[in-house]
Amino acid sequence: MTERLAQIVGPKHVLTGSDAEPFSRDWSGRYRWSPKAVVRPGDTAEVSKVLKLANDAGCPVVAVSGNTSVSGGTTADGAIVLSLSRLNKIRKIDPHTQIAVVEAGVILSNLHDAADAEDMIFPLTFGARGSALIGGCLSTNAGGSNVLRYGNTRDLCLGIEVVLPDGRIMDLMSELHKNNTGLDLRHLMIGAEGTLGIITAAVLKLHPKPKAVATAMIAPRDLRVALEVLNKLNDATGRGVDAFEYMPRSHIEGHLALSKGAREPFEDRHEVNVLLEVSSTRPVDAQVDADGTTALTGLLEAELARRLETGDIADAVIARSEAQRREMWERREAAAEVAYTREPRVDSDIALPLDKVAGFFDEAMMRLRSLDPEVSNISVTHLGDGNIHYCVYPSRDDETLKDGIRETIEQIVAESGGSFSAEHGIGVHKLSTMRRRKDEVALDVMRAIKTAIDPKGILNPGKVFPARN
Amino acid sequence: MTERLAQIVGPKHVLTGSDAEPFSRDWSGRYRWSPKAVVRPGDTAEVSKVLKLANDAGCPVVAVSGNTSVSGGTTADGAIVLSLSRLNKIRKIDPHTQIAVVEAGVILSNLHDAADAEDMIFPLTFGARGSALIGGCLSTNAGGSNVLRYGNTRDLCLGIEVVLPDGRIMDLMSELHKNNTGLDLRHLMIGAEGTLGIITAAVLKLHPKPKAVATAMIAPRDLRVALEVLNKLNDATGRGVDAFEYMPRSHIEGHLALSKGAREPFEDRHEVNVLLEVSSTRPVDAQVDADGTTALTGLLEAELARRLETGDIADAVIARSEAQRREMWERREAAAEVAYTREPRVDSDIALPLDKVAGFFDEAMMRLRSLDPEVSNISVTHLGDGNIHYCVYPSRDDETLKDGIRETIEQIVAESGGSFSAEHGIGVHKLSTMRRRKDEVALDVMRAIKTAIDPKGILNPGKVFPARN
């Protein structure tokens, strides 16, 4: 097999033994595996040949992009690991049609840079942008902190090229904004975590680069009011809110304890702290007054003054310099660091209907305390899209207790019509939750589709689809 | 069968013979058929029972909404016609979370009214809004004239409830903005034209109602410049352009000839005429000056003045009253009437990559003239999303000539990476085009999915999936 793979991609692009080591574990070290071989095809035709070979032999294939999964999405014991990293060409950046055409191995931050050079943005962004590849973003329908305004990865994608398990190449590389010609296979492949086909290229939407940005910290009266404030701000700025990130007091204190030089966001202490950012492409919003304040900042100021008056918010600070803005963002982006300082820990990545977010925190603590009276938590929430990264610290490292915590959170999420995986996908990590919590009929339909498209089950086996009960 | 259907839905909701007549033809009279019976279930449970009965008997079922298809999407010879019209409850309109929960039989314009009462909009709109039902909009992923800003129907839908061919109910009624839990079955069902399951309810996104609207006719120098002008206007208004509709001189003249009291849009005659509308939720944009002009109109005026100066546009008129605005929209909305005055005629509903639209018209006329030197055309184009309603008049009523015209248009569309069905779907009308022009591998995957989900092939048979060559 190794020899025949070498004939397709060239011997130096087939890695085995110690050379395969970087492809034998996830970035966190939580999962480890022994691949049969790592193969690095140079183009779509080679991907096709590798899959045909593997499918004929019934050999599993796991596609890997930047290896930044947090769900064990690319464990690959005994499988061919297919790395997309050599398919790294940005084929086109067109500011006129606001489109980028890229190969699956392009690093997300490289696409950011290429778009920026044309005065455009590709809005998808998150912590791992320097190593995550576009193919992985598409396969997991990655989220991040701009979903509120620009949508998830699937909302930023017009077309894809996919290699099917048997090596056939499916050309859905459309640049079209309207196209109703049968079943939407693009959306089926996006988010399928490499279980139905391997995405090799994509047509992506670009957006114009904002000309003005304004950033603030506010303290809404409570979480119920916070959503109201978000709607008002969106109306006042013409849907200009890019980010609306909730940090409870516990996060602020965790950050103060962790980080030298960290400061309180306000003079007074508040339970509800929100980082918000608005931006605009309007040249009039970028006009600067005598104080050096942009019109957009003035608009935000006026709106926040109104909310202070009504009592919707108790406090507000607008960043007056890039340094102040950076300080606000650093507080938010330290979230993983702040959360990971303590053990034992149970993480989650949940989404709730927007009107259920406010009630979640009290309900969760109430139920969790009945399992463990000394339990505590820390969290950050993309409040605009209902996605809560909720992290629980039990008082003792007990697997039964941790399982109980997981199931309790799952149960509240299920009762609220929420999702047990907002943006991290299923992989192997959430297979058992998927079996317990996903609509049974939907699971059956997913399995039927998997069998129809990948009858030999060679693509990323053991992920996404739980075995039947 | 009729008796058993009556046991499920009640005898007065099973129609046969002359009572079934309104469900035995499409609205245009182009297609006619003889259904076995028409059944009107009152809720999802009854839909489920009807499908189980039909599936066990191997009897075809065709779901019908408002019967406004232009592609013969609901022809139903010998089939049970399943009308969704009694599932007509609007369950929730929530301006706080900006969500509507509706049943599939809700009339689109009823949802418009209900949203309006809460100071919200459901942006999807098109000519047939007074009879089209939400279920049909979802099943065909309907487009319309606001796609540029708000997307197609699928972009406005967060969740659906679907009854599968065997009667099982699949609950995907999510209100979530982030949810990565396996294959995206929502997007698979949307646009499937009732061939995989029957959508019975949906969670839809609402948007805040704009506080200011400004409408104008402009004459861009040429179509290449028009897209540039659109981008500039979108930047200047913060992505505020709702509509950007191109009408060539031939449409203007057709409208003048057809409509008493119709007037020229400008003093001079121009080849490229564009109706544009911008809107804003910003209260500051709704502020009125001494002349009664809103700030948004002032912004549009300033931007158009700049474009007149650079020569990007040759002429511009801004509507100064609701009457003037209506006159502009009536000219555009007369499109079907203008096009349908002449016979013989070949219609099309194509989409092109945005940078291919400008070249299409010359290329098409050049090639069509080699088939018929006296051929002429008329068209309207949603320029912001590349969707051209292109209507050709051959000099004689000859089926071979008309087929030649169809294939010529298809060929140019294929060469440009375009779509032969932008927003009207496949139905039976475009089955042969689907066979000729759709990616072969994609067709195979579609057929495999159809067989996996509807193994007996009872749902809307003979649509969407062309037989193998």
C-alpha cells in the first residue's frame, strides 16, 4: 500500500514511522493513534487516486487539515492520514465580485492577509487561525466570534470541490448567489467532518473592509436586558455589531488573578460584563471630529448614553485608543487560559435559543449543586448567537461525578431546545452524547446517507455517527 | 384508499372528482393531471399517518402549497395530492429573539403582516406572496428581489419539522444560530422540492423593520460599471442596498407600449437602467431636514452626485414621494406582463457569476442570431445576485428553433459556470436540462440519497432526478 501511495504522490510525500509522529496525536495530546501512513497529495487528481486506491482496498482514510480539532475529529488508528497541506494555493481574490477561490490547504490567516491586501475581509476568525486550514473550517462548519454578523463558515461558502470515497470528483465550484438545481450537496458536505467526501477547494464570500471600528465594555442590568441592548445597538448602527461577548464576574476575577497588569473593566464591579464591537464601511462613519473621535464612535456614544439613562446599562467605557481596544480584547481572548488554570474541569460548548441563555446559568448551578455542593463554574458566551463555553469545576476528581455534571448540562440543554455542540462538532468526543441526545429519526437518516455515499465506510470511520443502540 | 384517508383526516378533507379540480392543474394551465385524491390533513400527526398509509401501499404522494410553481413541481397523475393549507398557524412572532415559528401552510403575505405588527419584517418576497405558502417557499428555496441583502429562503430558516416518506417525524425545529451536530439535514430538505420529505413547520429569522427607505433610478455607464456602483453604494450605506434591478432599454420601451400613463425614467434615453432601493434601521438615517428629506436620502444623493461626477452613472432620479417610488417599482414589477405580451417566446431563469453578467447579453444575441437573424429579447436582472430572467422571441413558432434557443442559452450558461435554474427549481420542466447540464457525479449522489431516504420512491415522483442516460 505504502509503495502504491508513493507512486501516486511521490515517495517524499508518504510519511511513516517517526516522520508520521506529528500526525499521530491531536494538538492537545488528549488523543493518540498509529496511522498506517501519512500521505500528502499535491492536487485534487492525486487526492482522487489515493481515495480510489484506499476504497478498492477497503482501507480507512482520515483527512487532516490544521489538526486543531478539540473533539478528536481526526483520530486515525490504522488509517491513511490524508494531509491537505500541499493544496495551498489562493487561486483568486476578486474585490469586484467579492469572492475568493482557494484550495483546501490554505491557512485561514493567509487568506485573511490576502483579502486584506485587496481591502477586503474574510470574516471567519478564531484562536487557531494561524494553523487551521480552510478545508477543516468547511468540514467542521467552524464558528468563531463574528457569527453574529457574518454567519458560520457555511454562510460564507458559495461552492466546493469534493472527492468522493471512490475517487470520483464532484464539481460544485459555483460562484453563484442563486442556484436551485436539485439537492444542496454543498451544505451536506460542509460540517460532515470528512465522513462523506474530502473537500479540496472552495469558493468563498469576501466582505468589504470596515472603514471605522468602535469597541466598548458595557455592564447591562442583567442578561435579559443584554439581548435588548444588542438589538437596539444593531438597529442604531444598521446591523453593525460584530461582537457581543458576555463575561460574568467570575471570568473578570479569573483574568485578574491570572494576568499581570490586568485591570478591572469598570470602576465598580458588575455581574454582567459585555465586550462589544461595531464597525462600518460607510465613509461618513469614519469622519473624525476635533477630538479625533470618529462619527461611528459618536453614534455608539450617543446610543450608550441613552441606555445609561434608561438604566438598561449600569456602566460603559468606550476604547479611545488601539491600546484600550486591545486591552478589552485580551481580557476576552484569555478565556481558555483562564478556564484551564484549574482542575478537575468539565468543559462544554453549547448553544441555546437566545431567550433561554439568561435562565441557563442559575438553573445549571442549582442542579449541579445538588450533585456537588462546592461546584463552581466559569464561562464566556457569544451572546449574539447563544453559544456558551461553560466550564464547571467539581470539588473532586471523580469520573462518576464528572459524568453526572455532563449529563446534567446536556439535560438542561435538551429541555431548552439547545445544542450540545455549537461549534466544535462531534468527532469521537461527543459520540455518546450524540447517541443519547440527537433526534432518533435524524440519526437514522444520517446513517442512511452515510451508507449511500460511503458504502464501504472508509472515510473518517468511528466519527459523527454513533452505533445503533 | 380514499376511505382510509377519510378515517385519518375526516371525510370532508378528502376531495375527489370535480372537488379535486383546483388541484389538477398548475396556475398557468400549462400542466394538467388527474390525482387519485386530494387530502387536507389538519396537523403533523395526520400528515404522518397519510404518508405511512401511502408508503405501505406504494402510492405516490405530491405535497402542494400555494400551487404557484412555474416548473410543474406538483404534477400528480394518479397520486395523492397532500395539501398543507390547513397547517396555517403562526405559532410565535418574537421581536426579542427575532424569530417566527410557523406551520407550512401559512401564506407568505400573512407572515409579512404578522411580522409588521411587531415592527419586524420577514424579508422574503415575490409576486405570488399572496398565495404562496411557507412550505412551498422552503421546498423550492424561493428567491425573489431581496436576496442581495437577506439571502435566499434557506438563509432565513433556522429549523424545520419534516415528515419522512414512511411517516416518521424528524424534529429539526431548532432556534439556534450555531449547531454542529452531524449532517445538516435542514439544508438537504430545503430546496428538495418535496422529494425527500414533507416540511410541516419551520423556525424563521425575522429582521427589524427599516426606519428609512430611499429609492432611485440610475443609468450606469455600462453593466461592468454597474456592479462597481452597487459595491460603492453598499459601502456608502453600510450594506444597505435591498434591491438593484437592471432593465435594458427594450424593457423600458415594452413597458411604455404596454402601460397607459407609463413614463420614461429619465429625460434622456439610456441602455442601462437600474432601479435601486436602500434602507436603514438607524434612527439617525430617518431624521428629516427642512425640505422633508431623510438623512438616508441625503446620503444616497451625495453618493449618486459623486458617481455622476466620475461618470460612473450618466443619470439619476431619486423618488421624492411614495407616488414616485411606486412608479419606479411598477415599471420593474410589470416585467412578466411586458414579457408575456409577445409570442412565440422562450423563457429562462438563469444565474451567472457576477462578472459574467455584462458579457452575457451580447454573446447570447450573437449566437442566437446565427439560429434566427430576426430574434429579439427582453429581460430583467437581479443584478446584485446575478439572476437574469431572459426572454427570447424567435421570428417563428418552430419547436426545433425554440429547442435550439434553449440549448444555446444553456450552453453559454454552462461555459460561464452559471446555473440553468436560479430560483424556479427543476420540477418536470427542467428535467432534461438537469440531465444534460448538471455535474454527473452530483446527479449520482442525489439519486443515491433519494433512494436511501425514499426507497419506494413515493414522494413527488418524476421530479428533480432525471433518469439515467
